Amino acid sequence: MRWERGRRSDNVVDARSGGGRRVGRLSLGGIAAVVVIGLLMGQDPLQILGQLAGQAVQPGAPSSQQSSEPAANDQQSEFVRAILGDTEDTWGEIFQNAGQQYRDPKLVLFRGQVRSACGVASSAVGPFYCPGDQQVYLDLDFFNELEQRFSAAGDFAQAYVIAHEVGHHVQTLLGVSAKVDAARQRGQKMEGDNGLLVRQELQADCLAGVWANSAQRRLDWLEDGDLEEALNAANAIGDDRLQKQTRGQVVPDSFTHGTSAQRMRWFKAGFDNGNLSSCDTFNTARL
């Protein structure tokens, strides 16, 4: 991937030297197990993970380990800035064409643990987006685990992960996240292979594909094998694959993100079509 062609974003905050205590990491499989247990027990999985990190999640807590300075000029942060910058260009153009204004999210690089408006979270939760402060949070060690444990290596695989989290920001701006939260309050089914959480996550995968389509048209930065890297990453973190590895069996009723095949299909749908209309995961019978 010729990511050096991308415009660098000024919205990356490097909090890696913020003094936060380094905490033990859970594997992606461990994360999935905690999420499943939390959902079955009716508890917030993020709070459980926060407790495992040695500090309970405190909803609404402000971020305390961030610098207002851009990320340091190193290869990893330069890559993140390039990917985030291009998501800004892509979604800024798409929103403008629809007569709307896109608000850029911040992306916080951290190590070990971080405080967000959604609470204190450890690296164990993996990359996440917090709608409360409209920021993406990323511990770059996640990419090492993606490569070493799941053989999902490659810069475009990493770009897909970032674009997926930015997809959740797009959902927030479009009001999708608020509708899902309202449905949760009404007691509507959230988890499970046909639940709203799965539909929301698959839409974020599709939105990542829309970004990839736009970026390729403008920058021609994909090289042979790059698309396969992203699809391989989507395959590696499907609910069915993670559950099979951690529990030895697949339990569709506890799905939160979709199967490997679904995640690959929806990313590919966004990439092939390049428009928002291809990402309506909420009104389709076949996920």
C-alpha cells in the first residue's frame, strides 16, 4: 500500500507517553469470551474489561492522558495520520455532496489503558470508538496481535481497522447510533446473528469499504494483495471464528459483530459500489 500518498491528519493525538500504567493484554479471543460472558450475564462488557485492567469504567469520565500536540513523527503515527487524513477527505466530500457537514473525529494513540468519555478502558478491548467524545482510540500493539495470532498482516489490513472505527463515527453523525441506542432502551434484540449490534458493526465494515473505494480512486495507492489483506483481517475477527477458537463451538445467539463471511461480504460491498446506499444493513433480510 502506497500510504505515503495520503494527506496527514492533524487530528491524531499521541497519548502513548501519558504515564498510564501498562496493563496485561487479553487476546482477541479473550476479548470475545469476555464480551459473550458479559452479554449473557446482562453486564456491560466494557466495564468487565475495565475491571480486568485494574480500574472500573467510569461513564462520562474525561480524557486525562492526552496531549494537544499532534502525534510524534514516527513511521507508525505517520501511517495512522495518513489513513485518518484520507478518511477525512473521503467523508468530507461525501457529506458535502449530500448537503451536510462532516465533523472530523480525533484519533487517540495510547498504551495500556486510556480514559475516554465512555470510561477507562484497557488495550484488551482493542480499537474502539466512543460516541461520547467522538474519538477513536487505538493501541498500536493491536496490530501486532492481528499479525502474530491471526496471520492478518499488512498495512491495508491495519487501514481497514482504522476505517471501521471511523465508520462508527459516520454512524454517529448520521444518527444511526442514536437509533440503535433507542432500540436498546425499548428492549429490542441487540445481540445475536440477526441483532442490531451485528447490523451496526457490519454497516461499519461496509463504510470502511466505501472509504477504500474513494481512496483508491483518488490516490491509486493499493498494490497487489492489499484488498486481500483487508478481507483477511475481516475474516480473522468474525464472531464465528473467534468463538470457535475460544469456546470450541459457535453460538450465533451471542454474536455482536457478524461472521467472518458477513464481515468480508459487507466490506467488499462497500468497496465494489463505493456509495452509502450499498451499506443498508438494517433493512436487508440477508446479512
